Amino acid sequence: MAIYAIWNNKGGVGKSYLTFQLASEYARQNPNKKVLVVDICPQANSSSMLLGGMDAGETVLTQIHTTQPRRTISGYIEERIRSPYVSPNSGAGYITHVATHNDKIPPNLHLVVGDEQLEMQASRVTGASFPGPPDAWRIVHLWIRELISDIQTSWDNADSCVFIDCNPSFSIYTELALTAAERLLIPFSADGSSKRAVKAVLSLVYGVRLHPGDPQSEFFRELERHRMTLPAIYMYIGNRLTQMYMSSASAFKTVVNEIGDEIWGVWQSSAQTFCIHPNSTATPHSRKTFQNMFQYEINDANSASVVSSALGIPIARLTAGKKEVAGKSITVNQSQLDKQVPNIRTLVENIE
Ligand SMILES: Nc1ncnc2c1ncn2[C@@H]1O[C@H](COP(=O)(O)OP(=O)(O)OP(=O)(O)O)[C@@H](O)[C@H]1O
Ligand SMILES: [Mg+2]
């Protein structure tokens, strides 16, 4: 059992798309395991894709969002705002069985649905961690961990894997997700701001000072104070790098190499923040063995990706041919599928 957070404080790098693809593929490859997606993002993008995409998925989302009691992440958060320091042990009441709504998703995948109400609740969540009992910060930061463990208990602690889709900003919810997670998947794209984001993750989560004299993040200091554990970096996922390669080869290479240098630098200065993959043989000593363990790439699949997310069909299940999306016919080519499906499969095979 492992809990993964998919996070990068840069927006639009593919966190939600990858949560959808990786969780679906993980459930397909591991039919005997329970898979849980916790969508802790107010945009609820991964929920929408899992539940059937822009038409069917959005309809289901609206139905769930307008039914009382609210069986979403916000429903649980609301309960915790009322009972911040004593767990109601009610997490199992907040899951949605995805295949009931979308038959393209394996039956072993469950979801805590994302909800735009999170935005309105945020100040009350922060308010619950201070003032309060001396360890209020710690207890509040364990809400999502408790949600997950309630669900796992309801599954008799069967073998499971959890994916948490985070919103980009370093909000209170991202903090809760990171204290719940054991491992971190960091998607990035090939642009200059991704390079900065690689460093930002380090300073926000692991207290690394980017410049001498910089203060350490409050999140990191509180974690230390409460002796709580941090998630370990499991993978950097270069997402949609090839598309940019096609458009601008040399500029692309420069940027990707610089990001690669940055990540390699992270390993050299902070190897303890990484999770050595138990499947692999040894601690990496060269840049090549490091990249084999910690750096993966997901290609852009163009229209196939659009159709996959719009219809809520995991890309590994999508077939070539004409598809109808919002009343328009879109053709999915086999060559598009061949670009991305093997990446998703291999990446998931390396998720333990
Ligand atoms: N590998 C890919 N191939 C093709 N399209 C992709 C790929 N990854 C992401 N996309 C598309 O890029 C867009 C942004 O992705 P996504 O919404 O997953 O990013 P995000 O990091 O979750 O954004 P936010 O920070 O707003 O939460 C979406 O339209 C998504 O479908
Ligand atoms: Mg997102």
C-alpha cells in the first residue's frame, strides 16, 4: 500500500490528466487491489474525467454536488471543521464507486470527488489549526490521512494504492495532501517556469533555502516541530515534452537539459528526500542510473488525449477511429495512441 500525491506548484502541467490516466491504468494492471483517488482540488478535473468526461462526467458531478449529504471531499472537510480534533471515523461514507457511473473505468477504482466548495471552506480549515490545542496544527494536517485510513479500514485493509490530485498553489489543501502522502509524483513541462518550480517544490516542502538567509517554509518548520514525516520524491514526470521538441528542437533541448540539471542537482544535494524504488537494484550513482529511477516521460497524444479526457476513457482503453465529442466527430489515430499508451503502461509498472 502506498499513498501518492501528484503535485507541482506550477499550474497546467498535467496533474489531473495524469491522475486520471495513472490511477485508471494502475487499477487495470492490479485488478486485485483497491485503488483510491482523492481529488483535493476545487476544480475537480480528475473527478470529471473519471466520472465520464465533459458531458457525462460533469452531469454526474453536478448530481453529486447537489445531493445531501454531500459525498465529496468538501462534505468530509465540513464534518472535520465541526469536529476538528476528534476523528468522526466517517471517511468511508465519502467514496464514489466510479464504474457505477463510467463503465470504462475498472471496478476496483474509487473516488473522493473534488468540489469547488473547498475554496469557501479554506479559511475555516486554516482557522481550525490555530488557535486550538497545542498540537492543533498536527491534528488538522492529518485530516486527509484519517480520511484515507477510514476508507482502508472499511476495505479490511486490503492491498490498495492511493493517488491524490492536488491544486497547483501551496494551499492548506496541498499541505493536507502532502502530510497524507508517502510519495510525491512531480509532473513538469518543458518551459522556463518548470525549472523554477523544481526548486520551489524543494523549498516549500523540504525547507531547502534557495538563497542564503531565506526563511524556511512555515509548513516545513511546523512539520519538524511536530515530528511529522514528509513524502519522498518518487518520480519527476516530464509531461508532453515531445510536442515542444517538434516545434522548436534546439530551444526545447536547452530547456529540458536545464530542468534535467536542476533535478540532478536536487539529488546531489538532497538525496534523502527521494524514495529509492524498492523494485530497483541499487542507489543510483550516475546521472544515467538516477534518471532511470526517477525521471519518466509521457508524450503528448494530441487528439487522442483530448478524446480520452473529454469522454472519460483511459487512453490505454481508447481505440483508433472516429469518436463523437460534444456533437463533433474527432478521429483518433493509432499512431497517437502508440505515442502515449506505452509511456503510461511503463510508468505504472514502476509504481509500487
Ligand atoms: N500528456 C498529455 N498529452 C496531451 N494532453 C495533455 C497531457 N497532459 C495534460 N494534457 C492536457 O493539458 C491540459 C492541462 O492538464 P491538467 O489539467 O491535467 O493540468 P494540471 O496540472 O492539473 O492543471 P492545474 O494546475 O490547473 O490543476 C489539459 O487539457 C490536459 O488534458
Ligand atoms: Mg488539475
